[in-house]
Amino acid sequence: MPDLHLHTHYSDGEYSPAEIVAAASQKGLALIAITDHDTIGGVPEAIAAGMSCGVKVISGIEFSVDLSNGKGNGKAKHLLGYSFEPEHPFIAQKAQWSRDQRVVRNQKIVERLRAHGMIITRDELLQFAKKELIGRPHFAQLMVAKGYVQDAAEAFDRYLGKGQPCYVDRERLPAEKAITAIREAGGYPVWAHPMHNETDTAKVAAEVADLKSMGLAGLEVYYPEHDPQQTAFLLELCLKHQLFATAGSDYHSDKMKGHLKIEMGRGWNNQPLPNHLELPFA
């Protein structure tokens, strides 16, 4: 059984790559990918751990991309890259650029929180970000610890969520550049959770066609938020555009993610992810 969407503490996950691999082994997962946001820092550790316990680990990353011009115009998507050469300079360059944009965005969030009477520093944030990549969940954790909000949900609902006073968008890679970088590094670009917060199937179909023209290789079809009807729709798009289908839990930790309890190796309605997928890197 594969789970090709797992996060570690190199981005916004809770556990180390070795801990993720150990958990995958216990759950009987034969193939996994570490797909941290804008970094491949955890990939070597995960591959080494997988070799010691019989779990095949492929290189992975999750880029935030813009479907049009990279300027944050409301068409933000997540793009997964698989089975690329981890040391390829194109991947390293694009990942570093994306991390740099996070730094710019984070400083703006700090300034907006300060304007609302909340004093947040980078050193404090690093206590919650086990590595150097700081995201909004780390802001929320610190805001709770300092007593500014009751819980992370309040932090996002009142301050950090899209449309709230301390939300700051960031510049993203144009999708075509991210796809090209993954391809040039010998990998496979896959659109992550295409139906996430989206009900307009015509819009998704058009975006799949656009991404396919840029070099997209697959769709993340099996996902905890994709119901059976959405899954069937995405499978039809895979057939139409000759894309392969992947499966991923988007596991970060044992904590609730919104209204869902996300478990490694599980998809819609907590059902096991399928093990019959035809993958070019399996």
C-alpha cells in the first residue's frame, strides 16, 4: 500500500523522517514519499531509514504554485514532485526561492500581529518549528502558548486565516516553472488534492487541461477529502489526459486537521488507501 503525501518536522509535520518511516513500516506501507513544503531536507534521512526496515521511500516535495503568473492572484495550487534526483540544482533553486518568499511573508505577519498587540519573534517561532521552515501553524501554536488565543482554531479564525487581518499571501512559483524543474530533475509532477475546497468540476477539468499542457504527469486522486464521486471524476480526468493516479493521506501529526482525523495510509472515511495503483516509480 502506498502513501505518497507525508510531512515531517522539516516543514509543518510533527515527527522526524525516521519516525514517519517507522510508523509506515508498522502500518504495512510498502511505498511512501516525504513531501515537505518547499524543502527536501528530510528526504535523505527517510530513504536511509526505509532501507533499514524494508519501506521503499522515494524523493518528494510539495510546492505552492500559482497557476497563472506567480503573483498570488487567487489561483494558488499545491504541486507534488516525485522520484526526482534530490541533488539536482533545479529542485534546490526552486525550493530555496520558495523558502525565501516564506521568510518575507512571515515578517509581514509578525508586523501585522504586532499592530494587533501580539509580540511574536522569529526565535520564539523556532521553538515550535523544529527545523527552519516556519509556517502559519507555528504562529498559531506560539499565539496559544503566549495566551493571545485559546487554541489554533481561534488563531486562524480571527487572525491568520485567509481574509483575516493578519493573513498575508506570498509570492509563489509559477506552476510551469515548478513542473519544468521537477521534470528536468527526472521526476514526476502531480497536482495535489485537486478537489480541496473546490466543488466546480468544470473549473477543475479546465485547470487539469492547463497543467497537462505544462507537463503534469498525475493527479492525487485518493485523498481524505475526496468523496467517492470526486474520486470517480478525477479518475475520468486521468483517463482523458493520460495521467496516473496517486494516493496520499497528507499526514502531518496525530492531531485533528480541521474536522478530520488524518491517519497515515488512510483516505476518504478513514478507509485504507488503494494498493492497486499503476505508478511509474513503484
